[in-house]
Amino acid sequence: MFFTGLVSCRKFEEYPPQPYIEFRDFTLLMNQQTGITDKGVLRVFYRDGDGDLGLEQGDTLPPFESGGDYYYNLIINYFEIQKGQRTLVPLVTWNNTTQQYDTLSLNARMPLLLPRNQRKSIQGIIDYELFVYNPLSTYDTIQFSVQIIDRSLQMSNEVITPLIVLVKP
């Protein structure tokens, strides 16, 4: 998985301190070896009035501790359309070491976008590569919900992708 972001700082534009996001695009990536779509790139626009988006690698004390509610600041939920109903589904990945399936989190820690001592409006684009293939499912239509959380623990609005149809074996 990867994360890229573009920061644009403008002194003449002011925004509320609560982060705001908009869905921009989702691109499926075909695995050339297997012929299935197992990954995709999510593109989301963000804006934050006080620029306190992102975490440093050392941000592991409460409330950002591992296993805590704020360890991740990019929150992504995976849904399948099952018999016409949108259903939240945990993704799994095969663990060769244990020879069993492990639950896979799509959440991520966005890096710090501005130095901590700077407080100004920022906006930009998040490109995030994530797994889309659920090997235990027979359903081929999925959807994601996305939110971000800033260092002040303010949660953005939620955006939902359009329906995404996978190529499966």
C-alpha cells in the first residue's frame, strides 16, 4: 500500500478546522499474473482549515497508541453488495507462516503534512493503493467508505465510492 499527498497552502483562503474530503476517483489495478483485479487506487480530495493532518512515526502515545481509536487517521471500510444489500465485510489475506487467513485492515496512518508549529489552511489529493479482492467471497461488486481524522481528533465527513465491479476468477 502507498500514500501520496499534495499540500497546497493559500493564505487568502480560510476553511473550518474540521477536515473535509471529497471522492475523486477509484482505479482498479489488474494483476497481470492472475488476471484478477486485486488492488485499486483510491483518490480523495482533502481540505483542513488549521493544517493539523497527519501523524509522525513517533506519534504512538495516547490517543494515537497502537490498537487505540486514533492510531489510524485514514479510515476505510470495505463493503460488498450481497443480494442487493451493502454489507460491511472484513477483508482477509492468506498468511503463509500460519497457514490461515488473517484479517486485513485497510486503515492507514497518513504522514504529517505540515510541521506541528504551522497552522494554516491546506488542501490536496490523497492517492492510496489498497487491496480490493476478498478470496473468501463470491460477490464481485464492492464499495468503500472513507474518513480522515486530524491531530485534534476531529473526524471529516464520510465519502462513499460508487459501486466497483471486480474481475474475479
